[in-house]
Amino acid sequence: MIRMRKFRRNNLTRELFTEVSITKNQLVMPIFIVEKINWSKEISSMPNIYQYSPDLAVKHVEELTDLGISNFILFGIPNHKDQSGSEAYNNKGVIPNAIKLIKETFDDKLTLFADVCLCEYTNHGHCGIPNETGQIVNDKSLNYLAKAALVYAEAGADWVAPSNMMDGRVITIKRVLDDANFTDVGILSYSAKFASNYYGPFRDAAESPPQFGDRKSYQIDYRTKRQALLEVESDIQQGADAVMVKPALPYLDIISKVRELTDLPLFAYNVSGEYSMVKFGAKAGLFDERAMVIENLIAIRRAGADVILTYHTSDIVKNGWLYQE
Ligand SMILES: [Zn+2]
């Protein structure tokens, strides 16, 4: 018999045998940017998360960089939406402007990721371009996505992060970036993105619910695991520099499998529904928020993720949660 309790006998011993930890360097804060000036608004379904105009986003970023956060991913909410999501690849659009402003202010003191999708920019709310019958046309959508990625690279994004789940998005974007000599701009692919019910609050935040149908023809069905692994393999072959699993907590088995599959950096997106469940649960007095957040994030790291995109980032550093007993 092995006496396991000797590993747990007091706090120092438990600390000694800790295998998994989280540091601020491994967290990425998502930010929603609205095409306005001097404006911010709390998202009612995501307590303590705000939409910001680019100028106030800079202030928010400054607050977090002062507390040691150096990774941010931007999502844009344009004033104008149309059939082909033209504001996604307008070089004077909301995201290129925000990237320029943030990079001018902070330069290489932070790493900036730009989400690449069309759903926030299209009047139908889909991640690709539909035909007359409402089918999302894969190859037609790729050029628009690549244009958007190029515009974000030109504005100064360090990484582009295609989240749209169109087949061939990574190789299409990579060719366009390479041709324009953006060989240092990384491609973080949302490789294993499931058609999940956990995105509800995000759709409020990004004002992007689909106006017809759903996203099941491009996002992965959650009753399959092997399709997720095929997606990851395909993205790696296409030249992805890092891959992502989304959502995180209900998909720890996928994170663990992808970890076995590749030595590339593995990201996990602790999505809006995961965030809001913790927030509203803590507000209702069901559990201690800090303890729950740390346990959740450790579980995601333990499954094998290197980096976590999480809305909790702000609360974690503002409240010093990583350093409490
Ligand atoms: Zn999308």
C-alpha cells in the first residue's frame, strides 16, 4: 500500500508536490471594441465585462498591463453590417483602428491577437457568406477572411486568430500573409470549435446571433471527438502556428487529446457561458468565486492547455487571486 496522505499532510507539502500552476503570462483577456468614442457599457449577461470604444479600450488595457497582463484578443462590433461583412476587412474599420491605437500606445509591451471572423460584421450573423438558399459557401468566404487577416496584420496585430471554421481558412490566410511579407505574424487557429450552447452571452457581447439557422454546418458537433482531432491535424498541415479548443471546461477530454497530438502551443477558450455560470453562481452565494475560478483554470491547464483565453483575467489580477492562500 502506498500511503498517499503523506503528500497532503500540510500546506507546504501540498505546495511541494503541485504539478500544475497558472501564471499571468498564460492568460489572454478578450476585449469587445465598439465603433464609438469615449463610450463603454457593461454586458448584462457577463457581469464586469464591458464593451469599449477604442479610446477607452486603451485605458482598460493600460489598467491590466499595469497589473501584469500582456495578452489581449480583440473582437469588433461595427456600426455598419452587411451581407459580406465588409467592415471586417475595411482597413479603417473598428478593429484596425483599435489595433493601431493600442500598438501606438503600448508597442511591444503586449501581444495582440485579432479574432478573424465575419459574424460580428454580417447582417445575417453567420461566420461565412450565404448563398440565396441560406447555405454558407465555404470557398467564397475564405477570401473575405484572408482579407480581414491581412488588414489586421497591416494594422499591427501580432497574431490573427481565425475562428470561423471554414475549411481551408488557415492555408488561405497563411498564403496571403506570406505574400505580403507578414511572415512574423502568427496564426492561432480555433481548430476545435464546437457548436456549443456556452456561447450565448458572447453573442450578446458581440451582437452577433445568427439571424437564420444555426452554425452547425461549420462548427463541430459535440457528439464527436475524432472530427475535432482531424480539424487540428488539418490546421497544422495548413500551417497553423498554434491551435485552440473552444469551449474549454466541457471539452477537457478534447484538450487532453489535442495535447497528445501536437507539440504546438495549445490554447483553450474559457468561453462566456463558462464565465457567466461562475459569476452568477457566486453572486447567488453558491460558492466562493475566487476558489471556483482558480479550480476551473487549473483544470484546463491540467488537461494540457498552455494558454487560456478567459474573461476572468481582469478579476484575477485586480483582486490578486493568483497569490492568495
Ligand atoms: Zn463567427
